Amino acid sequence: MRIFDGNVSGNSAPAELDGDGRFVLPRKVFVPAYMKAFEEGVLQQRAARAVESLRSCRVCPRDCEIDRFNNKIGVCKSGRRARVASAFPHFGEEDCLRGWNGSGTIFFGWCNLRCVFCQNFETSQRGEGTEVTAGELACIMLDLQDIGCHNINFVTPEHVVPQILEALLIAVERGLRLPLVYNTSAYDSLESIRLLWDAEHCRKYLVASDYAEAARAVIAAMHSQVGELKVDEQGLALRGVLVRHLVMPGLLDDTREITRWIATTLSRDTYVNVMDQYYPAYKAETEPRFAQINRPLRGIEFEQAVDHARSVGLWRLDKRWRHVIPHGRPVWLPSMSAREQEEACVNAN
């Protein structure tokens, strides 16, 4: 797959992405779904309902029923406000997301999973970042739009869906029009989506024994809502589902079952990034009980994973992952001075 430079004429997307025109949604007719919901008053209702749900939180499958509205803390360690670790144009995402100006990523602090191999554990498990108001979060979205990012990419959003909806209202009122990327681990509640691992592996490595069941239900619900990944004439994602599968060392049986489920339950036209970026991190690197995954992924294992995907009929495969993840200048970091943050968000509240 080639990198798009933004200066090409005609259709520059590879066949596995646009299906020779089959999966193209013309940019001139694209309108983000949240715009219609906003204009009809639906987004306002959903945001209000979501925020109110924090009083007895069931935002994810943990079903803690903690009063996060009043800053009580459950498994995700998040209260009334979302915690943001950073926000910047990301050039390490799939080509259809990063384009030539970058994907406008917002990395949320904390997580509702406890993956022992997490490569971002400083953010997900140690809570790197700072709490932000709805107005500040809206400002971050608008700043990413202003510098030319192709989309707003919410990373690890499962536990802060109400806060995102609350901020989205403000951002839309102030001119947000970009596609939204819900960059999730898929450990969401079906209610959050409406507003695939072996069970033992889920219990051991993700500390969520119901992960496979929850993820399958949520991904299927997403697919039923938005369908196959659609791109514009230059191959930039506009709508639809993109599935990432992280290939794990010694767990190719899981890969076989996951790819079969995608092909048979979703569609053989599902766009799948078969990811080779695994390396042992966090507890997988230090605790003997995780010795099975305390090694890098071997090249032969990755090729076997790709072969498994193809054998079940999946053909829209993105097989390239970038081990060096460059990014543009951040628009928001906790290390920014209070004055810098105030100036950046002067009109947000």
C-alpha cells in the first residue's frame, strides 16, 4: 500500500482499500452522521442521557454501577471528567486514517481493561494525563481540525463515551465537521455503541474473561450500524468498520478463530489490519507467569496469520504497521503551562 501525498489526481487508493471504486463514498456528498443527529436534536438527548448514566455507571461491560457523576471511582479509575494524555496529528495510523496531514488523535488516560502486554501502560494503567472539562475537550477537537487533520481519532474511549458526547455537542456548535474515529479495544457496552480471544486467554492476559463475547457483540453492532469501510476518492476513511488484529506470539489458534469469525459473521469485505507490532511490554516483559508471550512476534508467525486471514476469504488486508510512530506537533499536553492551555481553550467554556 502506498502513502498518499494529497497531490494526486483521480483515484489513488489501492484496490484492497477502495475495491476499484466499490467502496468509494464521494467526498462531496459525505456528511458526518453526528451532524444529522445534532440538527434533529438527537445528539443533545443522547449526550444528556449518557452523562446522567454516570450516576450508576454501566458504560462498559464491567457494570460497576459506581456514581462517577460524583467522582466515585470504579475499575476504569475515571470520575466525572475524562483524562487526556495527549493530542496531536498522528502519522503512524493506517494510510486511510493518517493521509498526508495526520489523524487527529486524542489519547485518553486510564482504561477499562488490564492487558498485561499493554504498550501504552503509562497512559492506560498509570493514568498519565490531566482531567479536562467538556469545553476543553471540544477545543482540542477543533484545534486538530484547524491544523488540517483528516479526522478526530478517540483512542481508548470506551470508559469516557458520556464525556465525549458532552464535548461533541460543544464542538459541533463551534464548527466541527470531521469524520470521527472510535478507536476502541471493543470492550464496550452495547448501550455505549448504540448511544476475539479464547476465554482463558482473555482472563489471563486482558483480565476480562468475557472479553471475546463482549467484543464480538460490539463489533457486530458497529458493523450493522455503519457497514464496510468506505473511503473518499483519495483513499481517506469516511465511514465504516476497520478491524485491527494484533498477532500474538504462540497464539495463532486465536488468530485463526478471530479471522474466521470476521469473515463469516461480519463480511469477507471487512477491512482488516493484521498487525505485527507486538513486543513484550509491561507485565508481559517482567512476570514469569506470562513467559509464553515474553518474546517478539516471529516473521513466520505473522505470515501464517496473514495466510489464515486469506484462507477464510478476507482480502481487504492492511499488512503494514509502522514500528516508528512519528507525529506532528501536539496541540495539547499535560505539560503545557496553565497559560498555554488557557490560551488554547480560551473560547471553549
